[in-house]
Amino acid sequence: MTQAARTIIEIDTLTLDGFSEQDGRKAAAVFEERLTELLNRHGLPEGRTAEDIAAVDLGKLPSSATTPEGLGRELAGALFQQVWL
């Protein structure tokens, strides 16, 4: 049995209007964790690469979250859906 490759996501900078620097770090940590979980579970669609993920403008993704953790989860899910479209 072979083991699937694991994905590691690392956010360098995440700037969020209306959130403190500390809350931004919380959102980024949840974002990294959730996106990593999704990619490890589902992988990328055929023909997609990590560069496709990096090319998505997170500022254009929908989110109605009011907490840093909620925002991180929502952005990760929205990014994942965008890549899978």
C-alpha cells in the first residue's frame, strides 16, 4: 500500500480589514489547517497545481463570517471550491 502525498499550506501574510493583527493570525492558522485538511482529503483536480491555488484572489471570495476562525474556515472552503470549479 502506498501512502498519498501530504499537502502543507503556509500563509505568509493575510491582511483582513476590520480584524486585529492577532485575529488575522488566528484566521490564517484556521485557513491553513482547513485548506490542508481539504487538500489531503480530496487532492487537486486533474491538471491543477499549487500555482492555481496561489493565483486565486482571496479578497474576491465570499465570506459572511464575523470571527477570525469562521473567516479562516470560510475562505479555505471558498478557495477550495474555486480551484475545483
